[in-house]
Amino acid sequence: MKALVFPGQGSQYVGMGKELYESRKDIKDLMDSANKILGFDILSVMFNGTEEDLKKTEVTQPAIFIYSVAALKTALNGVAPEMVAGHSLGEFSALVANGVLSFEDGLKLVSTRAKAMQEACDANPSSMAAILGLADDVVERICEETPGIVVPANYNCPGQLVISGETAAVELACQNMKNAGAKRALMLPVNGAFHSPLMQPAQEKLAEAIHNTKFYKPTMPVYQNITTTAVTDPEEIKLNLIAQLTGPVKWTQSVQNMIQRGATSFVEVGPGKTLQGLIKKINNTVEVSSAI
């Protein structure tokens, strides 16, 4: 069984999508429409901008979404997938792939999400850190015991978690993780606490936009970050997307459940190869590949 997986923020690079744009008219038309939907020339930033410009959350998220949906057109090769999943932002691309969202509606939601997250970051500067070499339950316990707001944010693969929260709490938790035997506890170069309670203001804005958007019945299950299980009900999908903004991305558990339900081949659709590396660390018996 084939699964399509879609990456999230951090996978972007300058020049992404340019070859696709120049190779097929249908992809060019799709990507050109993104400029009209967003009201600015995002393609010029994607193709020719600086890394600094592309790193801005309100640009990064729609750019990755646009590229991922464009890449989807090359991903199938005559073999229909039977399940989809996306890492954080990538969940929106996955919902276009399984027919829940149109490209236009998906892009509008991603843009709303990105702007709201950036505003939340600006209003309350905070941090994230990567923790390597500790069991999930140890990371969870240390977060619970650390004063202030700090929570597990991304369960990327066994032995690799990202924590998120108030800067002082994250820094203290990192020291406690090292004392507990972590191989590394590395502060990440982000000015925000994604997938933590500090994203509550952004969650409220996203919730309003989601509830005003038409979600269609999916053609195949989506394994969502919050539940880690197959979801097919459009209303449940909406609630899980909203919850994801302040809750953890349970990527390890999602991939494990997809494999348990029969997935033997994972195709990463979007920029980079991050998810392929994580999936091989979760289970090295499955096949992984890129759509392009």
C-alpha cells in the first residue's frame, strides 16, 4: 500500500518549484493562481528570493504548500495512494491530496494560519529546542516537572523530539534533559513556540477561518497529527486541524499506525527529504522515495 506524506516548515529552499513551474502548463497555471489568491508575488520569493525572505513564517508556509500541491501532480505515476499524512503544515497539503480541500481554500487557510502564528510569535517571543537520545516518556516527564510553559511539540522519530514553550522554561528543560542523559539538547533558531499553548491566539483565528471553509468528504483516510489515526469525517478533520496548532505533532505514532494498517511505501511530496529520513528511523523495512 502506498502512502503520500507532506513536509512542513523547515523544508523550504530558494528555487523550489521553479523546474516544475517551467515543465508543465497545468502546474504553471496552478502556481500562477497562487499569486492572485495571496495578493502578492510569492513565486518570485520562492524562485529568486533570499533565504531570509523565504524563512518568514507568513511566506514559508504558503510557499511549501504551493510547491507540495504542484509536486502532487507528478507523484502518482499511475498508482493510487491509499492514505495520506502531513507533518504540521503538511497536513493541509495532504487534505488537498485526498480531496478534502480545494487548492484555493487550502492556500487561504495556510496563509491565515501563517499570519496568525507570526503574530503570536511577535506578541510573545518564545522558543523551541531539539532533544536527541531520550525516550519519549523521559522528555514528557521533564517537561511536566519544569516550571513555566514547556511541552513536547514534535515526536519526529524515536529518540528525536522537539520541545516548545517559554524561552526560560525551554532553556531550563534543555539543561535537565542533558542531566538525564540526552545526547543533545539544542535550542532552535525560531522566535516562537509552535504546537504549544502559546499558540492559543493563533488557534482562535484559524478556527474561525476553518469553520467558514467547505471541507469535502475525503477519497482516502488522513492520519492526523493530533489523533495519529485514520480520519475520514470532515468535521472531525476540522477539529483536529484546529487542535494541532496548540497540540503536539505525533509523527512517530502516525507513521507507526499507517504501517500497521498496511502502508509499505511512503512517497514524500514536497521540498526536501526530511520525512523520508524520519520514516526510515521509525521503521527501516518500508520503502521511501520522493515524488520528484
